[in-house]
Amino acid sequence: MATLTRAPASRRGRQGASHRSTVMMKIAMAVSGAVLLAYVTAHMVGNLKIFFGESSFDHYAHWLRTIGMPLVPREGFLWLVRAGLSVAVVVHIVMAVLLTRRARRARPVKYVHRPPVQGSYAARTMRWGGVIIALFVVYHILDLTVGVANPVGASGKPYTNVNADFDHWYITAIYTVAVIALGFHLRHGLWSATRTLGRQRPGSERMFGAIATGYAVLVTAGFLSVPLAVSFGIVG
């Protein structure tokens, strides 16, 4: 007569705790990603002010530095935003690393023959896309925030600095590669977040995939419209 054996209670407890911590890591990654998503969207919309002319774009940049005055010092609001974004970035990266390591430990022996996996290109390139984005963010800060990497670096003249950047084809090329990587990252990240936060139902994956793709294309086009407009003489 066959008998059923059950895993020891201590093992089941460890497995349950590990599963709960994995879920919490995924939630932390999704929430931090949502914070970054909100910023990326606002930043993209703000960039489009350049199409309204130099005075409009420079006024917008000046307004960002005076939000909350005199309740907070000049650029005080911006520094609060930067601090919040820094925390979100650190949490997002740390959770990604921890989840990747945990997934590898779950299968310590490599496949002898691994069959092709049905997955999107964005899903397979999330890691390198994240590296490209991180490196670009550092360059972008040095270029248009600090000004040391900008060809002109004119203080208080963001319109002039943006045009100085994209008058050079290689800067436009760098920006284009980074924005395309961001688009892939956003598409897969947004789709994954809906699964992590439990918003997908049977049969709805195609709809959420279409929404994620549409959003990623919209953001990518919005960001790329500025360097391309400068490069082709539409702005400047």
C-alpha cells in the first residue's frame, strides 16, 4: 500500500518565507518602477515645450527651479524629487539583482540543452537595457544638469544647450540608442508590473501587452522628437 510523505514543517516554513520575500521584492521593484515611470512621463511631456520656442522652454526650466518658493528654497522641490528618484533607482536595481540571483539559485545546474523560450525581445534584453539607461542617465546629468559635458554649457539657457547637443550627430545617436533601450525597458517593465500587482486576468494578457507597447512607443517617440527636430532644423 502506497503512503504519502509530507515535507517537514521546517522546510515548508522556509519555502513559504522564501516565496513571501520573493513576492515582496517583486512588489518593491514594481512600485519603484512606477515612480520612475511617472517621472519619465512628466519629463517627456516637459521636453515637448521646446516646440513652443526658446522663451517658453527656458521659462519652463526656470519654473521647475522655483516650485514651492518661498516655502522652500530655490531648487528645493527639485532636490526633493531627485532624492526620491535616487531612492527609487536604488530600490529598483537592488531588487532586480536579488531576484536574478534568487532565480539562479533555484536552478544551480545549467541546462544541457535549453529549448528556445517564447519571450519578447524586450524581456531578453532587460538587463543590458538597464545598464545602457543607467550609463545614459549619468551622462545626461553631466550634460544638461551640471553642464560640464555639454558643448556650450550656458548657465540658465537650456534651449541653447539642447540645440548645442543635437547639432552633433554622435550625441543624437547616443541619445537615440538610450531612448530606444528605454522604450524596450518600459514595455516589458509595465507589462510585468501588471502581473506582479495582480491586475491581469485570464485572457487579458494581450490587452495589457498592447497597452504597454503603445505607451512605450509614445514615450520613445516623444523623447526622440526633440533631438530629431533639432538635427533636421525644425527647432533651433
